[in-house]
Amino acid sequence: MSRWTQTPFAENPTRAALLLGCRTLLALVLIAHGWEKFSVLGLDAVTAQFTRLGVPVPAVSAFLAAAVELVGGICILFGAFTWVACVAVAVDMLGAYLLVHRGHGVLVDRGGWELVAALGVAAALLAVTSPGEISVDHALDGPDIGRSRRRS
């Protein structure tokens, strides 16, 4: 049977729904942070903050962080180019941990690493599994890293 004639979510409806929920929550947090950097705070303020924190090449780093969070979040939300977006987010969060949050404990209200760790791990897990059946990648039969695809 062709994948176009299969009923939606035929492989595992629970898995499809959970992956959609994970993608949606991850994406909303990322989009909010990216939007804040571009539109609420502004890149000049983010650059100044990155400078104070000792982030290398602060203007470029501020733009890249904002772009990865906003554009990556949108891609993750729709499940489009998911592997690429998730790897970019995971690398961004690793950088945030190493350059800013390491050494401040766990709790985010004290500058800790809990948020960047949760976002980075969620992105990494999506990168090595799949965006699920409810995604642009699945609809286009794109790469599905980490699991074999049934072909008819």
C-alpha cells in the first residue's frame, strides 16, 4: 500500500502525537526567545549583553543565537528540515552552556543551565529520532534519521 493511501498516523498514533507535542513545546520556547532577541530587546542590547558575558564575536553570536532560535523554532514547529534545525539548536544551547551558564549551578533564576540543557537535549533527541508522522519532513518523505522507514 502506498504511503499516500495509508491512514494518517498508521504506524503509531501515540508516538506521532507525543513527537508533535514535544516539537510544539520546544518550538514555542525557541520562537519566544528568538523573537525576544530580535524584536523586544533588539540585537544591539543582546550584543551588549553578550559582550558583558564575554561571548566571542558578540555581534555575530547575538545574530546567530537569535536566528537559530527563531528560524530553528519555526522549522521544528512544522517539522521541516528538522534534523538540521535540531542540530543547530543543540549546538546553540551547548554554546550557551559553555560560554554563559556553566558554573552557575542548575537553577535558571540564578543563571544556571537547566533551560539550555532541557532545550539542547530535546533538540538532540529529535535530531536522532524523527519529527514524527505529523510533519512536513514526513509528508515529503525526507530524511528520517534514527529509524528505518517502511517502503511499499
